[in-house]
Amino acid sequence: MHEIVYFGRCVPYLIADYIPALQKYKLQPNKVNTAAEQWKCTKAVLFSHFIYELPLIAAFHPFATFFGMDIVVVPFPTWQKIAYQVAFFFVFEDAFHYWFHRLLHYGSFYRNIHKQHHEYSAPFGLAAEYAHPVEVLILGMGTIGGPLLWVAATHDLHMITVMLWITLRLFQAIDAHSGYDFPWSLRHFIPFWAGAEHHDYHHMAFVNCYSTSFRWWDYMMGTDDRYKEYRKKREERLKVAAEKKDN
């Protein structure tokens, strides 16, 4: 399921790169990742998936079932239960990711671990899980940690909820690294959603915007100040360019 969702979600963005009408939504249009770079990334991600992530996925199942995860296909939990459990997983992962991601930007942590993920200053969907194995292990715990904590505390979790959570988390990660900010992107409908527009700046500038799904940790900790300044200047440039075009 992980492979199908991950690479399946990347396909629309790969196609978008070849559609001229969509290039105006590209966040860094002057930076083009070559086919060779994307193929290098794909091979590294596949290696990581089967060598580093597969053990995490395999270990999750016995631990979760030990604490009471329901693996019986039916009946499914109610949509309300799925909604508040997945919401908890999103909030937990975002907080976990913010602090550990921020830690990975310090000194030797960055040089020896996190630098690999920043190899692409203009990210693309396939690069969402392009990372050092230590980073895969650390930040991956934010994704599986929420469900494990929940089922350990409540003994109430269904496998279908976990599968939906992983699907949505992969969608979020790939969309954030897509390099595109479409009018239909989620951030235009949910003000505190981070999205590609937020995370793309992090890859471009190597600072600020450490969160994954939401913007509130960066806002509360003041780690979005340079991003806000950049965004303000960019909007001013676009406004001037639009006025010149009208004249």
C-alpha cells in the first residue's frame, strides 16, 4: 500500500512538469530538476523504502496488535471515530516533526544526517522521503508514533484507520514537496495548512518553516519570520509586474 500510494501520488506532479499551462503555478520555475536527478532520487527512495522503512512497517503491526489494534475487516469504525483519531495523528506528527526537524538543522546533525534531504533546493514529489536512514528512523517515528500511543492508551484502533492515516500522511508529504501551489491546493481553503508554498521556502532558504502539516508551531516559535518577509517582497514584485502589464 505504501509503494502504491507514494509513487501513485507522485505521478500527477511528474505529468504536470510537461504541461505548459501549469508552469505558472511552479514555486521555483527557474530551477529545473533533470531526469537524471529524479532517477537518482527514485533509486535512493526505493532502496530506503525496502531496507529502512520496511522494518518499521513490519514492526508496527505486532506492536499495535499487542496493544489491541483491530485487524478484523468488518465492521469498520464510524467516520466520526476515524476523523478524530486521524486528527490526533496529524497534530501529534506535526509537533513531533517540528521539534526533531528543527534539531536536525543544528551543526553535525545537519552536516551528517539532514543535508541529504536538502540536496534538492527546489523539491519535487519523489523527494519527499529522500533522506538519510537515521532521519528516516527519527521522523518516521512521528508517523507511526501517534497510532502506537493512541492504541496503547485506549486499546481502540482499527487497521483501516491506520491505512487511511498513512495514505493522507503520504499525500501531505508529497504535496508539500511537489514544488507546485495550485489554486485548488489545500492551503487556500485551510489557512493554517502548510502545503507546498510553506515547505518549498524551507528547501529554498534552508531555514524557517520546520513544520509538516500545519503552520502554528512556526508561528508560535517565530520560525517563519524570514518566510513572511520573503512572501511579502514576492507579493510586492508580483503586484508591480501586474501593474506594468496593465499599463
